[in-house]
Amino acid sequence: MPNVKSIFLTKLLIFLSISLQSIHCQADVIDLNKADSLFNARSYKEAMEIYDSNYQSGIYSPAMLLKMAFITEGIGDNERATLYLSKYYDLEPNSQAITKIKSLTGQSTLVGYEVSDGQRFLIFLTEYQDYIVGILSFFLVLSIVTSWITGRKTEKTQTFWPTILLIVLIFLANNFLNGPRTGLITSSPTFIVSKPSAGGELIEMVEPGHRVHIKSSKDIWYEVDWKDKSAYIKKSDVTRM
């Protein structure tokens, strides 16, 4: 029979490693509060540095994205402002965001902003990833404590499946919970072609502002969905979201 103390220590180490990640996330929240204070004080450059650092780490909220769009539009960087508004639209879809993106890009119509219920649910999960991991971690520590108490009181064989399942779920949530692979067209003009080569038939020539769902990558090309059909676009013409 496995030593109960050894099993307990192993699970405790796993939990502590997850807890350290949670502490890191709390520090990021403190930084965001500081950035919000700087934004309200109109110290936009300093606020943007903190916002951008968190954005690159995958930590953002609809409010933060709006502030980033406001700052970048203010300095004349319409490309980045469009990127942040497009990301905001995934979290909070509304007509005002689309109208603003059209204004920034000079487009009368936009392609690629339709989001299915499944994609929206996946985006919701990624937005609340930290909370999901936190809840799973809470149940994990309950499982660890329960196993330890039960092991001290009885010599019966214990089942560790709930604990193992929680560890697997936390691992998956931390490493494989990702939103849809979406790209924003940022080059003018951008050529959408039928094959990943210079000899591919031209499907459409478009301006910045449209979005594409990225299916795969090949050399300098992305395979994308364009108006419900497979097509190819150069990586240099797209900014990953």
C-alpha cells in the first residue's frame, strides 16, 4: 500500500506550485489598479506600459482594452487601436465597437466579426481562466486534506481519482485553454489567394480592418476562412489576436 504521507506531500507540492501562479496573477491585478490610476490622472504613457505588459501576458479585460484603444488612437496608431477594439468586440460584442472600427479603418463593411455560440463560450472560458483554475485549486486542496485525514483514521485503501482528475483539469486549464485563432488584416492592400504561392488565384483584394479565422500555418502563409471558404494570406499582412 502506498505511504499516505508520501502521497500527501506529493499532492501538497503540486498545489503549492499552482498557488504560486495564483499569487503572480494577484500581483498583475495590483499593477492593473496602478495603471488605472495613471490613466485617470492622464499619465497615458505610463499606464500604457503596464497595460501592454499585461496584454502580452494574456491578462486583459474589456475595460482595459477600451483604454488601450483610446490611448493608441490618441497617438495616431489606428492599427493598434483597431486591434484592441477587435479584441474588445470578442468579449463585449456591440454595434458601437463595429462603428468605431469602421471609422478607424475607413471601411463601410467588415468581414470576420461573426462569432458563433461555441466560439463565444470558448472566449468566455479563456477570459475567466484564472478564476476557473482558482476554483479547481480550492477543490484540490479540499481533496488533499480529506485524503490526509482519511488516511490517518483508517487503514482502508483510498481512492485518489478525484484528486488526480482535479490535477489533470488544472493542467489542461493552464496549458490548453486557448481562444479561437483569429487574425486582423493590417496591411494595405492585402491579397487573399486560393493557394499558398505567388501563382495562387486572386480571390479578393482587401484593406485593413477585416478579420480571419486562422486554420493552419505554412511557410509565409496562413490558411484562413474567408467568407466560409478556405483561402491563403501572407503572415506579414495579418496581426495575430
